[in-house]
Amino acid sequence: MNTLNHVAFIMDGNGRWGKRKGKSRNYGHIKGVETVKKIVKSAIKYKIPIVTFYVFSSENWKRPKKEVNFLLKLIKIYFLKEIENIKKQGIKLNIFGELNKLASDVKIILKKSSDLTKNNKKITVNLAINYGSKNEILSALKKTKKKINIKNFEKNLYTSYMPYPDILIRTGGHNRLSNFMLWQLAYTEIFFLKKLWPEFSSFDLLKIITKFKKIKRNYGGI
């Protein structure tokens, strides 16, 4: 039976879900945050040490300015409102991406949230914000001062201190990685779901974990 250390999520479909409900894309994003909270609680229950959420990609700046501004405001408001509760739950927050390109008020609240939870040990929740895997790989290469090999290169990735994802779950019906953790997902078991992210449930997660534990993982062998 496979050991499960890390589950990553591409949370696709918030905007489409909001429109299907006769409301706005932003309404879908609000509901998407509620799903994140629910899945984190489930991950604690299922004893998953690390979960990673693709919150905002480096390509998401191409979306309408009004939606981008709402997403960044939603991130800020969420942490201002929830950080003490997050801390009490024993959640350690780790945030990675090109954070220097975010507005200063967003950067401040993200850093404060990470600092307040850095000693928590129940679960690590990674949030990829303004993240693009190609940029991460290029940055890691530039930082690799010693001989370039896999070991030295991986020390400079955002994820250098953690096991790579065992499972990637993408909701929304699209079967693609969208520039997310391309290096780290080399031997990850990938599950594509048609459900939109606000529809994703704890039971869906449990079903995938059950399937994962029965998979024979060869890592190139037989």
C-alpha cells in the first residue's frame, strides 16, 4: 500500500460554476475558497502531511482586470479574517511564487500569515500564488552555482524542503497541467475530474486516496 505524503490541487472551474448558478465568476471564486477550507479539514482527518493549492498562476494576469483585482482582494481578506483560526488548527502555511510582483499590502499579509503559523506541525498547506513552473525552473537554474545536476538544481526549487506530490487532482474537466509543478510532477499519479472545484467534496478526495493506495508505482521500473 502506497504511503501518501503530499496531495496537490489545480482548482479549476470556480468561474464557470458561478456562471452556471446564474451568478458571477467572482461568486464562484468565493465558493472555491470554502471548498479549500473543507478539503484542508479533510486532509487533516485523512492524515495527509502536505497539501498544495494552485491559487493564482503567473498566466492569470491575462484575465480581465476586474477579476484579477477581486482574486487578489479575496486572498487578502481571507487571511485577515481567518489567520487566527488557521493558527489554532495547527496549520502551517507556506506560500511560494513570484511574490515580489504582488501589491505590497498583499505581500505583507501573506508574510505575516506564514510567520504566525511557521511552528505549526499538524499539516503544511502550500499556496502557489503568482506561480509558474517554467519561471520557477529558470530561477532555480540561475541560482544553481555549483555543478548543474539534479541534486543541486532541486535545492533551488520552491519545494526543495518537501516530498514531491504523490497525487495531483485537477477539477474542471481539462486534462492539462497549466504550467504547475512540471518538474515535481514527474512521477505523480494524476487524477482529472469533470467536477468543477466548488463541487469537489471530501468524499471525492477519499475515493482518490483509496485508488492511489492500490496503484503499483514503478518509477520507470517494472
